[in-house]
Amino acid sequence: MLMDDDRISTAQAIALAINTILGVGLTTLPRELTKAAGPDCWIVVILGGIFALISALIIATVITRFNGKTFIEYTSSILGRPVGFLVGVLYAFYFVLSCAVVLRIFSSVIKNFVLESTPREFIIITLLVLSFYLIRHGLEPMARFMVINTPIWLITAVAAFLFTFNKADFSELLPFFRTPPDKLLFGSLSAALSMAGFEVLMVAGQGLNTTKHVYKIALVSIATVTASYLYLVVFVVSVLGVEETKMLLWPTVDVLRSITVPGGILERIEAPLITVWVIMVFTTLSPYYFSAAITIANIFNAKEFKIFVPLLFPWIYFLSMTPQNVLELESWLKFVGNLSIGFGFVIPFIMLIAGSLKARWGKSQ
Amino acid sequence: MKLKKIFLITVAALSIFYTTGCWDMVDIDRRFFVGQIGVDKAEDGEQMLVSFVFPIVRKIAGGQGGGEGGGGGGSTVIAVSTAADSIHAAARQMAMRLSRRLFFEHTRVILIGEELARDGIEEVVNFLERNSEINRRSFVIIVQGKAKDLLNFQNEIEVLPALYIANIFKNRDICARFVEVDVDKFMREIHTTNGNVLLPRMTLGKTDVKISGAAVMKKYKLMGWLEENETMGANFILEEIRGADIVVYIPGYKYPVVFTVTHNKAAKELLEAGDYPKFRVKLDVKGEIVETPEQIRLDQEMLKKIEKLLEDRINQIVTSSIKKLQQEYQVDLLEFGVYLSKHKPEVWERYEKDWENIFPDAEINVETKVTIRGIGASY
């Protein structure tokens, strides 16, 4: 359970949601979307944003009904104690698995482009320790970090891609609407999956100052994420071309590698850009880690969640070391993506219906 | 209290590990920054002959103030070659012969020998794509002859030959007789068209090199060359002209009129889509006159006449380039297929499978409109 003064404001919650969602997906998203929908990838982002918004609004509605309870308490109250317990365990598992996958993708990119001979274990442990340090202080300090961090990556990313403008050929996004509807829908789903992360607020919702503005949080954060993804996908695909984007493992990084600041002042500025991306990964990892710890604390009705943070550490580490190579990691990523449909949409939806029924039933009694 | 002390001592002791610096650190004086990579077919016909050129930093830095001086010190670069099964294997074989490590982060030029290019360059493409170290802005060039011979040409103009070659590409804003392709563009085009791409051609002079014309790559294999004018024609259609000179003769005068292109627009249009497509390419060329025969004075009438001559000349250049690609090489390097796939997707669906055989018989009409925007400082 959170300390009484560990509360976050609406603005902090927005920053938390955005920073949670944007992270490792940035490097691979253009490839997935061009594979799914070719030149129509940007349409897919918008459709995916709509899907993500719907599920975020469902989560937001559930949060407004918490009434000072924690997520587990609320679930128990509407679905019964055993179900509440089970849901809690599943969510904790999902968050831990997400942490592991995030860490593993992060280490793959870093190993491939920056620190080639540094052991993977070292890369993973350093980031995990840092995250460990941040979240032990609670929800509010973490959210504060997100607020400070947001302008840093936002400005850097917008500026960096502008430098690719002379290389971008926007006609790569032609022809419009030639993708069959089923592929378009499937692509939107995978775009929506990369916008997973809002479910963190399900468990962090207990730390909100007020639940009045939850819908605003959902709307602003998903809109910002959609806009960022749109910007990213349009630039990456116009610079690399559709076919090339499909072939590269991390197309975004390859675009960053070809950025030159005009006038030949700076060449090869990918190192600082990747640094910014590292911070973004960090801000994705921490909320997941935090959510896992707080969910378990809630299950046990513990007063303090801090003791669960070190307990989770080895599990996250071992899970992240399990995939043997990038291709196996990809299938893990798909698995976690599919799980996020369950945890970001299906379970909140059931809770929404159950909550409504219970409220009506309670009234008629 | 005691616990805290022990904790602090442990942290201090551990700091030995995390203050040593980067795990991957290779000091700058342990690195060779490869400027050029040359890939040829080896003598035995099976392996690759891979060459690397890198500067000797001591000699470049010693140019000013240093005791040795740069001028008389001989070559500023070293070229090494080895036969190997692959480019990466070659770089690793070098480890047995070189005191420092090879680094590709600042590579400027990738040279591919003619013989290897005729056999296919899939391996080079794969290396460039999979390698995460190579500079994606380095230029890809096909060498007429052996890439190895080109690696240690010497002259006094630039300190580094890699810079010399890379800087030639900067002259594309005044000369359109060659194409410019960096790794980024190379990858993009070769994957979009499945191995068809125009690459710059390079030849060796006595003390210099020349980049002129283009190499025609079809399905990853070198088919032949486009000469300088033909390359210019292709550049007109690809809208790749940033500056080009067109020479026309007015009947009755010995000295030509020289026209510099400053703006170039090419609009492709599909007229008919029967068994074979019919295209119209509208070229909108703007520029200025830089030289005329001394005897003539320019007036509106004369300009009209010159514009007409220029239009005919450009038409002729462009058409000959199209003809060569259609008839001799039978490969669409002028992005007609790309145009169809982007703007006429329903037509493209019909042609896509057999485009290779359809393109050579496509009818392409070129219409040029020249506008003279400037005539220099005299009339």
C-alpha cells in the first residue's frame, strides 16, 4: 500500500502514462506496421490510437469507481475474494514479464549498436538496479522524474527527425488505402498493442490525488502517444522506404544513424540520441516494476510495498535472460503483446460490466 | 553506526568496478579508421579480395609545427588487402597483420570491383545491412577495373583519398554526369526494386580518379554502363539534377551556347495501360545561359530559338538514355514501376509480376519545356 502522502497529480499521471507507453516499441514499431500494412502504416497508427483510447477509457471508468480502495480490494469487492486474488497474481506476473521483455529488447539494441562487447548481464543489471533505486521511493518521486524527463526526449526526438527531412521521400507513403481491410484491422491491433502500458494506472490509480480527471489523463496521454508514433512512423518510412523498413530489425535506430546535422558540424550523432532512448526505456521499465511490486503488496495487504521490490528483482532478471536470441525474443514480445489485450482490455471490461451490474443490483436490494 | 560504516566501505570498494570506464573502450590510438573499403574478386575466382585503406594519423597531425612535416613524408594512408571468404572475415584476418583494430564508423567510400559486380553483389548488400557499425552515409561506387588499384592513388590536393572521393560527390550541384548513392539510398532502392539500381562509376587516372557515368545493376548484377550523357538523361527523369550544363550549337556559328540547368521537374504520367503501358514524361527545365558565340546578341526572339534548340537537345539526351535502358539492358531504373506502384496501384497490380518484360516495350514520350531565366551579365 502507498504511504498517505505518496499521491500524484493529474499532470504527473499523464506524464507517467506517456512515459510508460513510449519505450522499447519505438525501435521496432515501423517494421511491424509496414509488415502489416505497407505504405498505409500511418493509417494503422491512427486506428490503433482509437483502439488504445477505447481501452484506456474503460480503465479510466474502472478507476473512478475505486473510491479510495486499491485495485485488488475493488476487484475482490465486485468479483469475490478468490477472483480478486487470482487477478492480482495474473497482473503481477504480466508486469514482471513486461519488465523482462523491455529489459531484453533494450539490451539487444544497446549490444548491437553501442556496447558490443559489454556482457548482456551487466547492461540489464545496471538498468534494473537504477530502476530499483527509483521506485523504492514510491510513486510520487517516480512520477516527478517522468515530468522532468518528458521535455528532454520530446524536444530531442522532434529535432532529430527534422534533420532527416532532406532525406525523407514522403511519396513512400503512397498509395493510400490499398491495404485490404482485414490487414488494416490486424495492423491496427498491433499498433494498439504497442500503446499498451496504460494498465499501469489500474494499480497506480490508488495513488491519484483525485479520480475526477481520469478521463482527461486517458485522452491526453493516448493522444500524445499516437501523435508521437505517427511522427516516428512517417519519418522512418519516408527515409528508409517501405521495403527496407520491413527488413531491418530496428529501423528507427538505422534512421538515427544516418542523421547529419547540416553544415557538417556534427556527424554520427546517434550516441546522444540512443542515450535519450535509454532514458525512455528506463521510464517504461520503472512503472512496470513498480506496478508489479505494488500489486503483490496489495495482494498480501502489506503496509509497505518496498520489501517486494528486491524480491522481484531476481525473477525479472532471470526471465529477461531466458530468450536465446533476437528471434526468440520476438516471439516473447508477441506473447506479451497478446497478454496486454487481456490485461489492458478484457479484464478491465469485465470489471466494468461487473461493477455496473453490482451497483444496480445493490440499489434494487 | 557500525553497520553504516561497513556499508560505506563496501560501496567505496565496489566503486573500483564501476569507475573503470567503458567496457568496450578501445583507445583512439588503438584504432585504424577505415576510410575506404574495396571489394574485388580474388584471383582464384572463388574468394573475395578485400582491401581497407586507413590514414596514418601521425602523418596528418604532424603537418603543422611537427618535426617531421607532412609534405615529404610520402603517403598519408596505408592500403592493405587480403583474400577472404567474406568482408567480415577479411577484417578479422587483418587482425593477424595489423597492430590496431579496424573501425568502420567513419568509412566514406565503399568500392566494388567490376568483376565482382558482374557476378553479383548480394554479399556486399548483406554485409552493409547486417553490420551495425558501418557508416550509413558512405558512398557506394562501382569501379571500372579493380577496386584495389584505386585505393592508393596519390595526389597533393587532399590529405586523404577517401575525402577526395567523397568530396567529388559534393560537385553534384554543378555537374549531373554521375549519380550519387550512399548506403542509405542504396539499401532503399535495392530492396524496393529487388536488386535494380544505378550506382556511380569510377575510373582511375594517373594521379586522380574520375567519377562519371553510372553502373547499371540488374538483379544485383552489373550489366553494363551508362555513359556521361546517358546518365544525365536518367538524372533528368529521376529529378536528380541540381546543376547541369547543356551545350547546343546555333546553326551558322562555330562556338556553342552553354546553358546551365538550375531547376528541373519531371512529371510522369500514364497515358494508356494496354498490354504495354504508354507514358508521358514532362520535363520542366529552368536555367540560365552562361556562354554564347560572341557574334550573337540575345533578344526575345533569339532566346525562343535557343530554348527550342535546348528542348530538342534535352529530349535527345533523355530519349537515348531511355532507349539504352529499355533495349540494351532491359531494366527499369527510371522509377516508372515505382511511379505506377505509388500512383496507379490498380494498373501496377496487372504489370507487377512481369514488369521486367513489359518495361522494355513500354512507350515513353518525353516532352521538354525549357525556360531561360537568366543570361549572365551581358546580352
